[in-house]
Amino acid sequence: MHRVKNIDFIILGILTLLYSYVVAASTTFYQHTVTVLFSGVLCFFFVREIFYRESCEKSLQRVYLFMIALFVGIFSGYYFSGASADLIWAADSYAAHLPKSDEVAEAIRSFSLEGLRKPFVGYYRTIHIFTGLAFTVLRNPIVTGFVLLIFKIIALWSIIRLSRKLFDEKVALVSAYLYTFAPCVLFFSINFYKEMFVQAWLALSFLFFYEIFEEGKYKKIPFFVFTFFFLSMERSYVAISVLPGMAFYFLSMEKFKKSHKLVLAGGVVLITYTIRTLYFPYLGFENVFAFFREKRASWHNYDYFDQRYNLELNYFLSWIKLYFTPIFTLQKFELFFNYSILLTWGSFIHQATMALFSVGIYNQIKTHTKRTLFYVIPFFVYMCAFAYIGSFSGRTRDSYYPIIVMFAGYGLVNKVVPFLKRRMRRS
């Protein structure tokens, strides 16, 4: 019986290997064709696992193996294709992450910090620390993929644990599979970007925060401090966006005494000041609006942008665009290629996930308003800022994917599926 079940991982691994090989070794037409088929494969395994598995516990164990099967298939296909490292290491990798990772690797080998060009905090990120450590052993795209896999598994583990605490076992299962089979998450665990690190630190921060203030596990405070600090190192503005949610939580929850509320809110202000000092020492009240204007101008400074749908788009439509991006357009055929075609055809899966997220958030706010707002406020703060700065930036929006899939899982399990079942019985 176990052999029959285990063949699922082998089949997914083989299909992923074939997909990866064709993407790495063929022309654009075949890349698009095989990506469409592979997106269907991801949907098939998702539906099969969440609707046809009787035991949630066993399925939750299986999700880790599916994630590993995807990794093995992707990088086996890449390896056998003989493609260059440029397929995995994109321009951003060469410009930012690889040089810094190499510097950290050399510092580890030499037991000296002399090779580090700038102060550690504010310039180097946790992705550079862990990749640099791996580079002391071996330096190639498969190694960077393996490092990203580790943090993807950490994010998955955190999603499962937090979903169980907030909702139940079934929602945890669906959330885990939404995350594992999401094309955008898969893409950012292939190409050498920092998204897996951001998502892991964010998910861990929310998990430890829940365990400390909802379950009274105060021994977890050091874990929260470290993970939140690592999140600020990796993507400082995501950490900043969490702070208003924390302030709301401390001030609104009745279980805290008034004096305790003020102390905790003061702690949030102190953290805010510390992050601003570390990462934005030049930013003050007098130039905050100029800062946003400069960011908006620099983020839109690309020749291939059609500014009618970017810089010139009104704020409300920019908000909607950022919420659902990437949006399928013909221009995507020019901009996306190789593995990034996953973002083109996977856009439909992402938009379905965001619709489920909206359903989950709406219903949870009605029943658990304060608790839900703690998770929604950081995402809302980010959306308000980046709808102005760059509404095309799905990559930064995906920093919040652990939260997105948890509430999307709730929406699917408790609202959409029961609704469809009622409609089917009536018909």
C-alpha cells in the first residue's frame, strides 16, 4: 500500500523533471506549451490531495515530500539540460546576492571580516549568510536552490503550525498545499531571489508572536526577537508593515492591562525607531513624502514599461492591479521566459488564491475581528504604500504569501466548498 502511495512523488518528480528539461533546453514556444501543461499538473495534484485524502495528518506529512519532489525534478531537469547558470542566477542575482554571498563565504573561509565591504547589518542579508556558508563547500545553482528549499520548508512548517492554531487541521492541510503548488512560490524557490527567506522569517515571526501572546509561551520571546530581526535584515519595509498590526493588537486586546498596553506599544515605537536608524537613517518627517516620490520614480524607470498601466494608472486601479498581479497580458510573452513563464500562466492560479484570500479575510473579520486585523493590517499597509510606489511588484507582495494561503485555505474549506456542495444538492 505504501508503495502505491509513494508512486505519487515519483510521478510528480518525473513530470517536473520533463517540464524543467524542456524549459531549460528548448525554444519559447515549447517553454510556454510545457508550462501550461505543468500548471495543470500542479492543479491536479492539489485537487487530488485535498479532496481525496482521508487522513489530514498523513496528507500533511506528504506535503513535505511533494515539495522535495518538485525541487528534485526542477534541478534534475536543469542539470541534464546542460543549461548555463544564467538560467537560475538572474540579473538581480549577479548584481546583488552572488557578490555578497561570495564575500561572506570568503570571510568564513579566512576567519576574517576584512573582505566585507560595508557594515554587516543594513548591507548583508540572511540570504547572503546562509548561501555564503553553503558556498564554502560548493558554488553552483543547485546549491542556491537547496538553500532556498530549506527556507521554503521552514515557511511551510510555520504555515501548518499557525493554521492549526488559528483554524483547524483541514485548513492547515489546504493552506500547505496552496503554498506548495503555487506557481509563484515555486518560481521564487528556483531563481536565486530572497523571497523564500522573507516568507520564512515572516511566517516564523507570526507563529512565535501567537505562541507568546496567545498561549503564554514566554520562552519563545528570544525566538521572536531573532526571527523578526532577520526579517528586518531581509526586507526592512515588510518588518515595518508588521509594526502597526502589533500596535493594534496590544492596544485593542482586553486581556492586557492599560499599563501593560502602554509598555508594549512603547516597545513597538522603540522597534520602529531602531529599524529606521539601521536601514533608513536619512529618513525623517520632513522628507518622508519626497522619499516616496523618489521611490515611485525609480521603480518606474524602465523603458519597456507601458506607463499608461503603471505610472499613469490611478491609485484605485493600481491597488487592484497590485492585489492580483501578475495579470495575463500579451506583453508577458516578451518579458517572461524560461522558468519565469510560470508567472505568466500561473497568474490564473494566483488570482484564484487571492479571491479565496478575500473570502477568508471577509468572513474571519466578521467572526474574529481583532485577531484577523492583526494579520491583515501589515498586508494592507504594504498594499497602500506599493500601490503608489510600484503596482507591478508582485514579487514584493508575495512576501505575505504565508498569510495569504492561510486565509485562502480557510475561505476554500469553510465557505467556498460548502457553498458549492449546497448548490450541487439543489440542482
